[in-house]
Amino acid sequence: MKSNLRLTRIIAVLALAAIAAPIAIAQFGSEMVYYELNKPKRNLAPLDLDDMRVIRMDEIMFDALYGWNERAEPEPQMAQGMPTLLADSTGAVVILKSNLLWPDSTPVTVDDVIFTFNIKKAIPGVKDNRYGLELIKEVKPGEAPNSIVFKFSRKLQFPERLLTNLFILPKRKLADAKSLSAYSEMPMGSGPFQLKDISIGSNSYALQRNQNYGTIAPGRPYFDRLKMTYWTSKAIWPVNILQGGIVHVLPDMEYNTELSTTPRIRSIPVSTNSVPMILFNMKDPILNNIFVRQGMQNLISRNEIAVTIYMQDSATVLTGPYPVTSYFYNYTVPAWDYNTNEAYDLFEKSGLLTFKDGKVIRKDTGKQWTVNLITYITTAGDEENLHKALESINKYFISAGINSSIEYRSSEGYLRALQSGTFQLIYLKITLDDSFNIEPFFSADAITRPGGQNFGQYSNVNANKAFRDLILTPVPQKQRALGLAIHKILHDDPPAMFLWNLNKYAYCRSELQHVNIHPFYFFSTIDRWNEKTE
């Protein structure tokens, strides 16, 4: 998996919600309206996954060789059956369904599949940060009709999990960079719905049913059209929106007591699967000391901040680099206590810092230790909570005797500091997909490797070995053991101050049925959603 920093991208990690079967299905003329506090975006091609709007729209308009069912398991989508592993498990053969059509009724071919995985060869310089591509060494036609051979850079026990993440593109629509630019505004995919119009003025997308989707899923989708409306103000009260039938779904909402207790409205918990942290820069000689980094962990009360700012039921304090939804989350690792005396003892143990007259003093200069935390400029909405949380952390540092400050930068300035390594402490949030691969952020191999994002230049011998073994291990039980070990290693020798896993909620009208939400992709089962009629 190719992990990429995405400030606004959140790979949606959602709790499954199995809903009872509908009494009747409204298949024609039905409309679902989507609510979000952002403006529409024109670039919707599924190559540059840097924005939640793009990810969500791609789930609606595109299909992959394999999709996710309501039990969060991979299932054939554009493929005929599951992959056939080659003898050494470093390759697999996939059969493309023979009767697939694009929305304009032209056939979907093996060439389209091969082109999708090799688009950077066809259009040099294209920005492509789809995750998983680095594991695919070669894609070529197979000997059997409609077959594709995939060669991988390592053994894979379940290649279908990798192939769910990559939406198939129409080769004939994408001849060069110019055609890609036009395609990104009105992309054609094989998914259940197709984009009809982008209206920047009215903040909405209009989508219509893909007439040829029946070759993938007969009889679906059950809705004839979708309208995705984006409000840029909180003035419209969400309870009234749902009760009045103006919208059917409100995803990515903060916990709302009234919505959660209103009849005819269902609440679906949503885990964002994100790992917010304050990253240490190991180029700083003081922060490079393990005892200093351990001591820093004791200087903030994560629980108090989570309860005060994010509400108790909306945040889970982290003990390491994995959210609680992760297969690798280690429940035996304790949370750091808020204990300033313990922090001062660890500072003293480092040989670099001491506590005197209410201040943390550098032993080499005799002056108060100064730290600077960089983050990006916060905006209205959910970022208000981030602003409050970081300011609270800064106050904890100051009260502990550190000369601490926060520097708010534009997104461009923030990224420059992150990528150039010109920071002491920096707020970073990574979002994981279903493979939970954190190696690019914390492996020593990723410090100089192209695509690696070990911005703090962290290195731990035991962690490095575990990362390498995890990549090469196809056995799930061994993978889990290694993941649990990594969690503990990165707790004991922390590359960052891991903060909390935030939960959100999706609210929908009760007549919207079969809303089975996959833990990683919000609209992956939208072709099954339907409306109960009285």
C-alpha cells in the first residue's frame, strides 16, 4: 500500500449497520441528498485521492475488479470469481466478466484493466497516488479469454483485497494529459451512478443511474438519481433537514443528542480510522533522546482533552500508532499517565534536561527549553476542535515549565516544513486503509526511499525488522503478532505523541433501508440502498 499524506483526505472507516429488508422498493424517481460542509470539486478522477469529496464520488461512479459486501468482505465486482493464485503466491489470474458495458454501451475490455494499472506509462507525469500500486510489478493479458495476470512484488495470500482499491478506467477516454484533464471533470465509470452535472454555483452534484449497471448487479441500483448538495453554513439545522425530508443522509457529523433521539432518524457510528499525533523530529538532539520523548508523553492529559473538547463518546485515547479498529491494535499497551513528576524524572534521566525553579532547563546552555509546534491554519467547522485541542496541549507544556509555542501555517507552508524536516514538533494526522500499513511513516527504510514519509526520521532496530517481516509474511496469525509488537515498540520508544481516535456519526432517515456501511468506504454498497414505502 502506498501511504500518502492527505490533510483533508480521510479514508472513511465506518461501523457496519445491518438494516432490515425493505417492504417495498422505490426504484424510479427516488433521490437521495448528501450533506457536507464543503464546496464541490471538479477534479473527480480516481488517481489523486487527496480529498474526501473525490473519494466519496469515486465510490459512487466507479467499480473495481472486487468490491466490498455488507459483511466487509471482498467480493467479485467486475471480475468473474475470485483470483487464482499462481504457484509461489507472487501472482494471480483474474477473469474479467465478459458482458460488461460502459454507460455509453461500449464494452469494458481487458485492455481497460491493463491501462488502469499502467496509466503512468501512457500519460507520463500524471499525479497518481492510488495506494497499492507499488505491490503490482506487472499486469498483462492471460492465455484464457478475458483473463489478466497480475505479478506482485511479494507474496499475497488475498490479492482480492488489494484489487478492491483500484477503480477501472476507460482506456479510450484517456489518451493524454489533455484528455485526462477533461475526463476529471466529467468522469465515466462503470459504477452504479454517473455524473450528470457539477454546479459550483448551487454547491451540488447531480448523478443519474447507470443504465448498464445491470451487467454487474442485475436490478441495481434502486435509486434513479442522486443529488449531492453541499451546504457551506451551519445555519440549516440538521434535525430540520432530516425531519423535513430535504436530505436522507448526513454523514461525518459530530455526535448530536437531538438527532440520536429523534424518531424516524437512525444514528450510525463512524470511526474515522485516523491517527492524529504530534510528531517528533529526530534531527533535534534533545528530541532524539528516548527519555525526553517518554517524558513528553506524561505532560498532557489526553483523557481530559478528549472529554472536554471531543466528548467522551466521540474519542478514544490512543496508546500507539494504530486506531482501535485496527487488526494490530494492542490492548495490553497502557495509556500514558498525566504525571509531571514522572516526566521530570525522565528528563533528568536523559542527561539533557533538568527541572529547576518551575522551568525545564537545558543542561548544555542553562536556559529554559524552548519547543515549537507547527500545524496548519484551522478553519470553521470541525477544525475548531483541533485548534482548541492543540492550544490545550500547548498550555500543558507551558504549565510544565517549557517555553512552548504554536505556529499556524498555511497548508503550503505546513507541507514545506513537514517534507523538508524543518520542525521540532508538528501536528500530523495519517489515515489508514484496510491494510493498516504504517511502515512508510516509521520505518528507517522509508527515510530516503521515494514515496516514504518518515518525516521525523525515526529509526528503531526492532521496529525496522518487524516492518520487513510483516511485509514478507502471508500468514494472518504471524501478521497480527508482528503488528501487535510494532504497536508496543512505538509506544515504548515513541516517534510521536499519539493522541486519540475520533468517532463521528452518520444520520439517516429510517425509510432509507439496507444502509450497510463498510468500515472503510462509505458508499461501497450504495447500489443496495433503497427506500421503504408505506
